Amino acid sequence: HMEPRVGGDPAGTCRTRRLHVSFREVGWHRWVIAPRGFLANFCQGTCTLPETLRGPGGPPALNHAVLRALMHAAAPTPGAGSPCCVPERLSPISVLFFDNSDNVVLRHYEDMVVDECGCR
Amino acid sequence: PASLGPAAALLQVLGLPEAPRSVPTLRPVPPVMWRLFRRRDPQEARVGRPLRPCHVEELGVAGNIVRHIAGSGLSSRPAQPAGTSGVCPEWTVVFDLSSVEPTERPTRVRLDVRLEAEREDARGWELSVALWAEAETRGPELLRVPASPGLPLRADLLGTAVAANASVPCTLRLALSLHPGATAACGRLAEASLLLVTLDPRLCPLPRSRR
């Protein structure tokens, strides 16, 4: 389940958007014991100035991203484009499930949830 | 069924070589696995500090996969050699470890044995563990663990029945015998299970052995 797509309005700056993954939706609910799903989220939004420059309290902007945003603002050229809105901080999840040998398995997966997005 | 497409690709990313059956043989989830899940799941654990990746804190070992494997093929035979005093019938239990990938390294192999009738006088009992080698030959006793009242009989098999720093065998066949000690009353084995913790070096760096 996703947030509705974002148009070009300022609210469309690069940030984390909700994306809930339901194991039932993907048909894994019979062998996944827990969780039933999880908030994976995704990144979307524009990376133009001044959004690419971080507000107070955020991680420092990537110089290269600022450079690209500047170049793109000054002379938009096809191909180079502005920086991309990508995950910057991720966190893990654990999944409890039955495997094909009827064992109960607990697996830990890193980098499954987007906590924070940034321009790169 | 997952065909070769996004679902199969995602399963591979999740380290599952094949799509699990859509309707597994459902069995109760052991409390230890629930407990480990709750401690591990960021959404459930609500712990302030980040959990150490690739580490099973409750068991105090490195690892990113924990499996609860139920024993099967339980069979018992009179104590060997016949008439050995103080030894109860010997049990043979088999564990199917074929779902463990060859690249995974065991960091904890805990055998849990539950007896049919919990006996208050289980003090002094000891559980002896041996491996069945090929060609029906029973290996020597590998270890002997005392019983603690109220707890299932537990034995750590890493480094004895299961080699450390190596792939786990496809099958583990154990010969278990109970030494009842002074009470001379034999308990009957009701259930044997393995709690196997492994580390997938493709996803987690192997812990360096102590110098």
C-alpha cells in the first residue's frame, strides 16, 4: 500500500514515503509466521535547490549532489539531470517462518526498511 | 508457486533457494523462537539502542539464522551391552539439516531433550550423547550432561557432534542414553529438538576466532 504518487509541487521534495509490504498480498502468508508485513517505505521527490541543501538537524548534504543541483539549475542538460532521491538510512527486520523441512526458522535481514532519504 | 520472476528473485535475495511450499505442515511455534523473534524484531523489541547485526543476543553468539529443528525417527533399544546396570534404553534420534546451506557456519548447536513424565527425582540423572556413524556403528560417548530439575536436558554439540568452522552435515543421527543415577528409575524420551544458530558469511562477516 503506497502513498498516492507525488506531482511536481513543493510537497514533492525528496523524502521517505510509506510503503507497507503485506506478506498476504505476495502470497507468503502461509509460511511466514511473523510479522504479517512490514513498513519498507521508499524514497521519492525532487532534488533541486534549496531542498538538496539539508535543513537544520539533517545529515550534511553530499557536495556532489549540491554541485549537480547547481549545474542543473543553471543549465539543465538532458542526461546529467538533478541528483536522485535515494535511501540514506536503512534498518533491518527479522522474519519467522516455516521452511520446506518444517523447521521453524528465524532470519535476520539487514537494510530492509528505509528510515531516511536523501539526494545523491 | 513462484515462477522465475520478481518473487523468485526476491526469495533468492532473502537467501531462500527455493519457494517454500504454500501450505507447510503447521506445527506450534516453540516459545524459544517467539522469544527470539520478539527480541530481534525492531518493531516488536522497541529497544532504544540498535541491535547488533549478525548477533543473537539472547544466546550470546554470532549468527543471522536460527532454526528450531524437531527430531524424527525416534526409536529406542535396550541398553548396550545388554544388562548394563544404571543405564536406561538407548534412543536414536535423527535431525534433518539438509535445509542449511553449505556456506552457513554453525555458531550454536543446542540439543534439548524433554522427558515424558517430569520426575522430581531427576536429580543425579545424566544424559549421554554419541553419534551414529555410517554403517550402523555407534561412536564413542561424546559428552554427558547432568539434568537440571524443571529444565529440559540440554547439551551443546558444537565442537563435538557438529564441527565448528565447517558446513553442518545433511543429517545428524544421535544415540542418547539416560543414566538415572541413584534413583534407578528410567524416564522416557518424549521429544528431542535442536536449536541451530548459523552465520551466513555472504551476509555477515565471520567472527574472528580468539587468538
